[in-house]
Amino acid sequence: MAGTIKKRAKGSYTIWWDEGRDPLTGKRRQRNKSIKGTKRNAEAELRKILSDLDSGDYIKPNRVTLGDFLEKWLTDYVWPNRSPETAQGYQTIVRKHLIPGLGGHSLHNLQPEMLQAYYAEKLASGRRDGRGGLSPRTVRHHHTTLHTALQSAVKWKLLTRNPVDSVDPPQYQRQEMKTFDESGLVSFLEYIQESEYYPLFYTFLYTGLRRAEALAIRWQDIDLVLGQISVNRTLHHLEDKSIQYRRPKTPKSRRMIALTPTNSIVLRDHYQQVKELRTELGIPLTEEDLVFAHVDGSPLLPSTISHVWARLTKRAGFKSIRLHDARHSHVSLMLKQGVDPKTISERLGHSSVVITLDTYAHLLPGMQEAAARGFDEGLSRYKTVPEATT
């Protein structure tokens, strides 16, 4: 296969290459592409195209725009394969930001500098309209979404490479994890003991359940004799106000969690109270009913639970601890008690113990020191004690 390079304006070149002859008409097929940068950039791009033609990896340029592709990606991949909340998050970023900002560009001609300029624009502050820019953390979410989408384009043979690989996402300071210590956890639970949300928040802190998991639990999923909760579905509240129940996204997320004896007692008392109240209202309590719900059995909304948690923790003097930090608190206290990371990982429903260690390694103060001491102590009994010199 042959190719040529022609210089255009300063810092711009056009590369031409043959795609071979059309099998039907026999006519020679040529294509061209504009390359910004040096002649070396143009030569590198042309070499790659010719190499792809020789190896059979060449992808014919198409007229699909990034906007059209992203809409197809949402419909064909995201909604069928991701949780409703994750799909909604992707959809918001795509339709509110990526399509308005980049959607008109040809998918095939996306360049890293276009994406870097988009990030810079989103981060910019002091605009003429008086609005500030987005935070680095938010723009990094845009970067992750775009990279995930274009990785699908590579798999679908619409792109030969992912241009986002050549773009630097904004750096940001990861939010510090806030957790209860032993006295703080007991103090908070004592403060909310008369609240209707006490059984739910007690269970959050004593199991490490995710919010979507806890709100989907039915009475048939709990064994109060053996003290176990079966996690087999999640609850999702969508933008159209509908409620969906889904299977947890990974096999490890579908798990059995052992309850502490006190948690079993709290849930047993909760069952009796709900049963008595429902009987008074003429609404029998069944095994299909949600454990944590409104008195009529309708589900609690995730956003409502987060707001209630924020209000109660603030009143109790723990305003910096978020609802998800209940899960972190559960882990931190187990680690302090010497529970091994593999057990914790299984309890949390992580797909791998590596995730647990990466997330919570900083909660292991003195772990290396203890390991070093243990190593020394383990070998000390095999050492020859030197004789005393006179």
C-alpha cells in the first residue's frame, strides 16, 4: 500500500493513502486525513494506517459523530449492563456536557488536543456569564465516562485506538474518609434510639451494607434465628420517579452476611413493632414486605435516607460523617479488632480483596510495624544466643 504527505498551512499536513481497489467497480480508492503538528506526526500517523492496512486491522473512516455514537452507547450498552444509578450518571454527563461540548466532532477524527481543550473549558472559572467552572473531580468523571465510551468504540471496530488514552485528566484531592470510633458509634446510636430510622442505621453500622442493598431487603431475606441476611437484590430510584429492583452487579455482591447478636435483637424488635402497627392498620405483614419501609409497605427513597442521616448526625455532633461512611466505620472497627481483610472483603461484597486493601489500607495504623515485630519474633527462637564474653 502507498501513501503520501502534503504540507498545508503552518503546523498542518494532509496524508493520503490507498485502500486498494473497490471489489465491485475495480476503481482505486484513496482517502485523506488532516494532521495538526509536525511532519513527524503526519509520518507516524501514515505509518500506522499503512501498517493497519497490511495487518487487516484498518478501520474505514466513517461519518458518525461523537454525539450519535454516545447516544447509541447509552442505549445499547450502558442501560442494559449498568445499574440504573450508574446509567443515569453516565446519561447526565453525556447529554448535559459531552454532547453539547464535543458531540459535533467526527468520531473518527477526534484528537487528544480537542479533549484537553474541553477539559480546560470545563475547569475555567470567571466566565463572562459570571459562573465558575466545574471542579477537577467532576471533570475527571467526564474523562472516565468518555474513556469508557470510546473503549466500546474500539471494541466495536469504530476506532483503532482510544484518543482519551493520550489526554491527562485533572488531578484532585480525594475526599478524606470520616468514620466513627467505638465511643462515637455508640453515642450516635444512643442519640437516635427513639427515631423510626434507628433499626436501619443500626444495621448500616453493624453490617456495612450499601444503601441500595439495605433498602431492598425483605423479611424473607433475613433469618433471625441463625442471624443472617441474604443480599440478593438492590433498590434503585430513577429520574422518572419509578422504583426498580436489580440483582447485585457481581456474584460477590450476592452474599450472606452474619448479623451480630445485638443486630438480630434490634431487627427482631423492629419486626414486632411493624407487625403490630400493620395489624392495627389492617395491612398484614408478609415475608415479601420490605424490612425498612414506610408503614404502608412502600419503599424508602435513597435520597430521603441520606438526608435523614445528614440531619441526625449533625444534631448528634457528627456532621462530617456521611451515610456511606457508616460502611467505612464498620470496616475500620473490624480492622482495629483484628478481623482479616479477606473476611471483610466477603462481608462487604467486594469483587476482590485487592479492592478492600486499596480502599482501607490507610485504616491499618501500625500494620507494617506489627508485621515487622512478628517476623522478628518468629525467627528469634531459631537464633543462636551468643555466649557472654568475660
